[in-house]
Amino acid sequence: MNYSKPILLIIGAIFISSIFFLPGCNQKQEVIKIGVVGTMTGMNSDLSVSGRRGVELAVEEFNDAGGLGGRKIELVVKDDKYDAAIALQVDKEFIEEKIPVVIGHYTSGMMVDSFEYLKKKDILFLSPTMSADSLLGIDDNFIRYIGTTFEQTSIIADTASKNNHKRFAVIYNLENTGFNDAFFTNFKKLLEEDHGEVILKKIYPSIDDINYSSLSKELEVAKADAVLLIAGAADNAQITQQLWKNGNKAQIYAPLWSNTVDLMIKGGAAIEGMLIVGAIDTNGDAPDFVRLKQKFFDKYGENITFSAVFSYEATTSLFKAMKMGPDLKPSTLKNNIISIGDYQGLNGNFQIDKFGDNIRKYMIFRIYNGQQRRVD
């Protein structure tokens, strides 16, 4: 009996079927969605927008290199509008959409109050810039790529001690809870240990509530030799300008939160001489950093920031964890990121400890002729 014809028909059918099921051929492979959340609009958006751009560059490079076995990354970007209630709302949207990993938030106040709720959910948050001490040393679904608030206050206190600045006025607003209050408490403790004191503490609900004439007089009467502004770039620039116009001569100190392009643009001559915490040295000559800095400028028309660098590093660490497998569950990705431990950063190495907390060094810069010069 001749079986050749039926056998050929069967082989042909198998071949045709295989064409339709081969990944990367006619069947479009499913994308991998990851979230990005931060303050994408409004006057406090500079930190998050710059961070999102760092994520975009990392994703672009990963996708151009073939993605994860041919699967490309797709970003789902949401705006928390610098409002804690809206922040929780969009986080719930990520959970409902079954997006396993979210890069963000970018300010502590957008997450600390909802943390107890979020840590019970099957989702992993990677924050490039949240430094709230209240999230330190907890085995949870949160990994950060920035050091703690205490580490920032330590380098400011050390610098103040070297400069013999003992009498501080501290100004901060009621927003960004979890950061501002912890920053003040830590700094006050360190200052007092060095025989200094906070002689004036001014808390403002919003930037529009500040009476600058009255504030300048209070600083003069108190004889403060330094002012610590715990604020974002926009608030920092406005407060510093108004104090400068009113003849304030006290040395201004500022946290990393203020260290964005907006400060340099909006601050003008008033911020000359300001001492500010830095996390990257923009003059660094490491090849990968120089490459990313140029790519960032070419694409976005502005200088790279620490937020963009940390966001890029957070995203690339996630891609390393994805490649390790065996799946893309939040718990698996978390364990993979932590298991790597030591990371070669673009502008200095860092570690992720067993709790997902970051260990890296801060720096101090002085603003001089519109540029930052490292002084620590």
C-alpha cells in the first residue's frame, strides 16, 4: 500500500501549523507592561518628569536590544498630581490592571500614608528618589535606589560643623510628609549634638502663605547664620529669591530634593553660594555615564539629573531581575533584585540590602556662577 501521499499531507499540515505558533514570526508577542508613577504635571513635577525620562531611555535601549526574549517593554505612566489621595487611587489602578512592577513614586508624601495598604498587595514598587526613614528596614514590596533621609542630614550637619554654622533657621512646608518632618527631626538632633541649635522653625501650608518681609525680619532678629530650606526646587527658588531681595545674608542649605534643573533655571542669582546635597557628580567621566548624559541632552534638551540617573539604574536593575527568571511575579523580581546586592552604578556603585534599602554616598555642592562645584 502507498502511504507516501497521506504522510506528505500530515507533514505539510504540521509545518503550516508551526508557522502560526512560532514566536516572533506571524504571531505578535505579548508586551510586558510596567508602571511609572509620579507628579507629572504642576510646579512640583520636575523630579518625576526627569525620572520618567531616565526610565524611557532605559526601556528604549532594552527594547532595541531585543527586549526579554523578543517581548518588548511598554510603559504605563500615571500622574499622582502631588496629591496623596490621587496617588493611592492610581496605585489601585495599577493593581486592578495587574501590572506587576511600578517605578515610583518620586516623593515620600505620595506613598507613606498608604504604605500599610499597598504592602499587602501583589505589586512591587521601585522608587528612585523616596528617602523616608519610616520605610527603612522593612521586608515589604518596596525597593529604593536612594539613601535615607538621615544620610542626607548627616552630610549637611557635617558641612555646617566645618563652616562653624551653629544657629539655624529651618523652613519647610506641610506637604511631602514622611520626608520633611523626618529631615527636620534628624537634622535638629545632629545639630544639637554638635552644640548648635535651631533658633527659628517656620512651617508653611503652601508657598503662597509665606510673608517674606516678616520672615526676613525674623531671621534678622534671630541672628541666624544659616537657613535650611527643606523644599522642592520651585519652592526653594522662590523663597531664596525673596530672602535675597530682602537682604538676607545667611548661608542657605538645601536637600537633594531641590537639586533639579528647575532650581538652576528659576533661582537665578539668588541661589549663588547655596550649599546643596548631591547624589551624582555631573562632571563624572565614567563612559556609561557620559554616554547617557549626552543621550539625555540630545533627546530632551536639558542636563541630566540624579532623578534621571537613579530611575535609569532602577529600570536596568529590573531588567536584570527579569532575565534571571523563572517568572515575572512581583515576589520573584524583588528577590532577584535583592540577590544581586552590589550594583555598578553610572556615577558610583551602590548596594541593595536584604530589606530593599539602598546604600550609596551623598555629596555636597556649592552653586557658583550658575554651576555646581563639589566641596565635600
